[in-house]
Amino acid sequence: MKPLWHHGDVPQPPRAKGHGQSSRSQLFRPPVGARALSEWSLLPLRIFLGATFTFAGLQKLANPNFFDAKSPTSIQSQLIAAARTSPIHALLSHLGSVAIPVGVLIAVGEVAVGLGTLSGLFTRVAALGGLLLSLSLFLTVSFHASPYFTGADIVFFFAWMPFIVAGGGTQLSLDAWIKSRVAKEHQLPSPALVPISFAQVQNLCGNYQRGKCKARAGQPCDAAACPVLLNEGSAPPAPAETHAADRRAVVLGGALAAAVGTSVVISGAATAVAGRLIDGAPKPKGQGTQLAPPTTSTTTPGAATTTTTAPASSLGQLLGAASQVPKNQAASFTIPSSGDPGIVIHTDTGEFVGYDAVCPHTGCAVGYSNTAKIIVCPCHGSEFQVSNGDVIVGPAPHGLAKLKIVEGSDGNLYLQ
């Protein structure tokens, strides 16, 4: 019988005392057939992760608002919102100027990870990329999700780990196809796993009794010398053959990876163009201008110019001129009492409404969509009513904290 070089998962007969590992160490060993079982049990998860990341990347590329700095759901808005609460806020605060390249990198990376996972090409590399993307999203947009398991990013982070450990398996993957083809070209044993029941091993080996193998003239059973698992008279492939096969596998895998990478670029570009052609509607605007109290400047001969800010009046804290916020537009400001970002919206009816702009889900700063006329969280898509701040769409657990904004007779807006 041809020796089965790569079948380390074949069930092994128990060894005699003194010839095997202790029972305690057996507790920490993978179960028999772990790799063969994981290939099929992990297949649904592999399809889900691959399809989800592919869709997420294409969706970003197809959405013009994702790259529009004026949109409350843009990558720029997400970075600004996440910078307030993220543990890596010092890094995020410097990414605003390169937000579009960051967004493109994230979107293309998600598509590449998704297609690599679906096709089983360099599965461990794709899984590592998916894990890092999930970790970055966890640290930026869902770090403060409470309870922690309500944030999806941490779940994705751990979902990628089995594929870093097990790879894509030997079925339904390009990695397995490459290995089989290279083994055939170099006349090496097939890397495919072949399950053999313990009863078959007993029969082929000549049975064993009390840890002794009849086929080995009563010597202790030993998988390393079993006539079925490994012919004692056979030699493993020469190192030169193995190295040549490994080089061939790398070259073939690299060619396929280049083809997949090209398809990622082409499909991404086509999706982006199609998204912009289909979406002919006006783009939603974000919070607009940053409100600031009016200032006055005085110059004394021989002295420097002095700039002062108008003080708060009996109407409340002066925010700025109402003219800075046209109808159906919004502006942002800082709430003096808490330091939180605030948002003021000028409705179509002429009313000014204001809210604490911190989303109650994970602390991102919300923005106003003047096309949908709703308040939107850029991090997880929560939507709120303009009139009262109530939740329209979660995952935010409750509405926004309302602020009282009044317009004075002097044409300025005040926070009471």
C-alpha cells in the first residue's frame, strides 16, 4: 500500500505504557480528525464572512456619500465621530486630511478579504486581514458598545481566528487545488485527507491486543511505524522535491492572487462608477458650519489688536448668528456645560431645534441629512427624528438629549 504521508489526523491505536504521552497531555491535544471535521463545520462561517466583507466593501465603493465630506455618513464624519471616544483617538485625529484614501483602502481591503475567503485563496492571509479590519473597527466605532457583545466588530474579530489556525482546508478552496495540482506535477502523495475508521486500521495492521501489534510481531503499537500509516521501508520525499513543489505552489498561488487582485480593482471601480451613475439624487449634507459667537475687534494706537467674544445674555449662552443656519440645514457647536458636541437644525417651518450630538449607542457624533430630513449616526446607522430626537432606527437604545435653542430679537441663537 502506498504510504500516506500527510495523514496525521488518522485515528491512532492506544500505545502501551511507557510508549505514549501522559493522559494529562492528551487533554490539550486536538481531537482526532480535527482538521477534517473543521473543513465542513467551518464552511458556513467561511461563506458568511466572505460574502459579508465582499458586500461591505462594494457597498462603500458604490455609495457616493461615503466619500462626500459633507455627508453625515461619510468616512470623514465617521473618523471625526470616532475620534471623540476611541482609545486610539490620537491616531484618528490625524487621519482627517487623508480620509478618502483611508476609505478607499478599507473598502478595497474588505473586498479582497471577502473574495480571498470565499475562494479559499491564501485563506490564512485573508483571515488575518479580516481580523485586523475588524479590530480597527472595534477600536474606532464600537469600543464603547454596552454591553460589549452588542457590538458586531468584536464578534467578527474572534470569528476570523479559526481560519488563521485551520486555513481553508482541503475542500472547496483554491489553496487545496493548488496543493493537489503541484503534488500531481511532482509525483508526490496527494495532500488530501482520507478518513480511515479505527476498525479498518485494526484489520489492516493485523489487530492489536493489550497495546501489542500482531503485524509488528507483538511489538508495542506505534503509529510512526504502522504498516498502514507509514511504510518503514519507504523514504519521505527528497528535500529538493519538496522545495521545488513549495516554490511551484507559491508561484501558482501568486498568479491566482494577482488575478483576484485585478478583479477586485476592476469590480471596485465598476461598482463605484455604477453607484454614481445610479445615484442622481442630491447628496445629504452634514452639520454644516461650526457656530461661533460673534467677535469684536478693537485697535489701540501703538498696541496690538484685541478680539473679544460677545458675552452671554439673559437669553442664555450665545451660540452665533441665526443667519449661519439656513432652512433645512444644520450647524454644530460645543455645549459649554459638558463639552459635548451639539447640533442645531433650522427646520422648514422656521423653527430651530437642538440636541446633544452624542449618539447614545457608542458615543459617535450624529449629523443631519437634509435630503431624508433625519438625524443620522455615521457609525452604526441609527436614525433620529428631527422634531423630538426620538429613535427611528436603532441600534441606539434611546433618543438624543434635547437642547433648548431660542432666537433672540438681535438675530442670534442662544442655548438656554
